[in-house]
Amino acid sequence: MSVPTCTLLVVDDEHYILTTLAHLLGADFSVLTANSAEAAKELFDRQPIDIILSDQKMPRTTGVQLLEWVRQNHPNTVRLLMTGFVELEDAIAAINRGHVYHYLLKPWRVEELRQVLRHAAEKFTLERSGEDLLEQLRQLNRDLEKRVTERTRELQEANHLLQQRTRELERLALTDPLTGLFNRRATEELARFELKRHARYPSPLTLGYIDVDHFKQVNTDYLLTGGDEVLRHLARILLGALREVDSVGRIGGEEFLVIARETNEEGAHILAERIRSTVEQSAIEYQGHSISITVSIGFAVAEVGVPADYQEMMEMAAGALRRAKETGRNRSEIQLLAPHAG
């Protein structure tokens, strides 16, 4: 295995040892030297040191004290201690305080010294590689978490937008684009639902048509744009005239369908007259013109306990509307469903 080029700091108070080791180890390491612990600390302040080999016996600060300082301030640096005196206390202190990688004796054998330092270099490189891999893994995890967070947010935003669009499409599928009322499909479905509820629960129900009188003349006098404005205004009038429990939809042209829940014959007369009179008294302003319209109304009423189906009630309401038109317009006709025999 090739020895990585590491920075080796040799610390010894004897000059000839520093020059000798620098010469012996220069081929394998980038060698720095210091003749005291203070000088060694200054080198640590200037650049990173991969390996430190310190003599134990030095003035003022021992090798163990220096290596303990290195452990506390530069824990990734591999620490080695050398001494010419074999003392058990020094060995124990070196292990406990300095956490040394190896304990060398003077005089050393060159090949043994080189081998120990090569192993130290391999240890440092492996640890650094491991730390690099861990950092890369941490970064990958951070990137992954960030992407997951961003993707989750994008999916949530997309889902929210999809729900909005779905609701909008559902609304558009049930809405008349000109007046904003229910369209024919939605109104007829709602009427069929109310007829089922009428069959299940004891309550009266009124369904019927509202038709604008002489609407073709409105289109002739004010063109289609004027006719559209009249229909939009009429839709607002109808919404204002109905109760909150009632519904109205545009089912085609100038024709509207009213669903009056829990409304008997008497209530149907009251509701029809309120609608008729409100429309008659409400002028519509369009491009400087005041347009007055009237409506004809035909209602069919199913009293409590009287069975009714959609087709039957719509035919009766249409017949009532026709009679209102034929007898002068601007009026209402109410048709009461008769109880079925049997």
C-alpha cells in the first residue's frame, strides 16, 4: 500500500535529532520541526498537522503535556511519543492523557521508526477518508431530505391546485356561464332529488317555470348583448325574491326553473306573486336605457302525501305556464297535483 503524503511535525529540543529525522523521513512525509512545545503550538496555529512525534523530556513542557494539548485542540492529529527513558508513569500518562497512537524508545531503529510512522499515516488517512465519507453521507442525507421536502411541498401544492381545479370544473359543469345560476343539468338533478325527498318525508313541494315575456323583442331592440344583460339582471332579481331554502336555475334561453321546498299551494301563490311583482317593478339599466320586463310563471304543487314524479310535475308546470302566457302574460298559474286513485 502506498504511503500517503502527510504532514509530520517532529518536536525535540535536540537540534541534531530534528535534522536527522527530517532527513530520514523527508521522502515519505512533509516534515516540520519544532524545538519546543511552544514552537509546536505556533505551527498548529498556522497550518493543519496530520501526525506529531514528540520527545518526552523537554524543558518547561513535557511531551505528554504537549500531546494532551494536541488531543484537546486538534483531536484528529495522530499522536506519537518518544523517549530515551523507559518509565512506566510516562507510558501510562501518554496513554491516558495524550491518547498516543504509539510509544517509541530512543535510540530507534530507522526501519522500525519508518514502519510505525507509515502505519500512523495510514491510520490518519483511513480516519480522514472515513470522516470524508461520513460527511458526504451526511450531505447526501441533507440533500435527500431537502429534495424530499421540496418534492413533498411541490406535491402538496400540485394536489391543492388539482383540488381547486377539480372544484372549479365541478362548479363549471353545474353552472350556467351567463347568469351564474345552476344550469339545466344541475337544476333537473336537484329537482329529481327533491322529489325523492318528498316521497320519503311528509312535506309539500313546488316546482315550476318562469319565462320572460316578449324576450325576442328585447333582443331585437337591444341586440343579444342587451338580452344577455337582461338575463343576468333577472337572475339577481330571482335570487333576491326567493327564500334561502329555494333554488333556481336557467334551463335554456329566457326560461328558468324554480324549486320551492316545503311549499304548498298557498305558499306557491305567494311566491309566484312575489316573483312576478318584483320583476315588474325592477327596471334594468343598459347603456343609458331603462328596460322593463315581465315574466309569466307556471307552478306545479305536490301537497303532503301526494305522490309525484319528475315528468308529471314538469308537464303540469309547463301547462300552467302556457295558460299564463295565453291569458295575457305577466301573471302566474298554479296547478295542484291530484291524489292518485287507489
